[in-house]
Amino acid sequence: MSAIDTDRYRQRLLEERQHVAGAIENLHAENPGSLEDETEERTLDNHLAENATGTVDREIDYSLEENSTAVLQAIDASLARIDAGTFGTCESCGKPIGAERLDARPWARLCIECKRKEERG
């Protein structure tokens, strides 16, 4: 990859990192306490079904946060690969990762063939 390409991907990764970090901050702002704290507060005032709905909503938020945290880690790893000079190289087979894949998912660490193999198990 040329320096121009890595500069462009670095910028995209930094922008995406900011976006994902902001999403995590929003989830924390919307849910400042624990699920147990929230459930205890609602138990006295609400019906069981309302408590269940709140629990499901909170679990969805936890899943979103978990996924966002994984993406944030992948972005940081990609930025480190840019610094190390290995960005755009598949970590499994060592072949170049296609530009289309990097354009779609700049934090990709595997080429499309190796990713498919990984998903199949």
C-alpha cells in the first residue's frame, strides 16, 4: 500500500473511531446505573411486563455496547498495523486484502477468502 492509501485509511479509521466512541458514550449516558439498580427502582412502581420490557431494552443496549467495543478494538488494531507497516495484509495467509474490502471495512484483518473460512469454522 502506498503512503497515500494508508493516510486515507488512517483518516477513515480515526473518523469511525470517533463515531463508535461517541455511540458508546451515548449508551453510557442513557444507562448510567446497573440493570439491577434500574430494575429495583421500577419494581415498586411498575407492572411486571413493564419491568421485562425495560430489561430487554437494557440487554439490547449491552449487546450494542459490546459490539461497539469490539469494533473500537479492531479499529485500534488497524491503526497499529498502519504504524507497523502491515496494514492491508491478511493476518492469516499474508496476501493483500482487497481494496474493496478495506473500503467497506477498513478495520478488516483478514482477506475475504480467509474471513469466509473463519466464519465456516
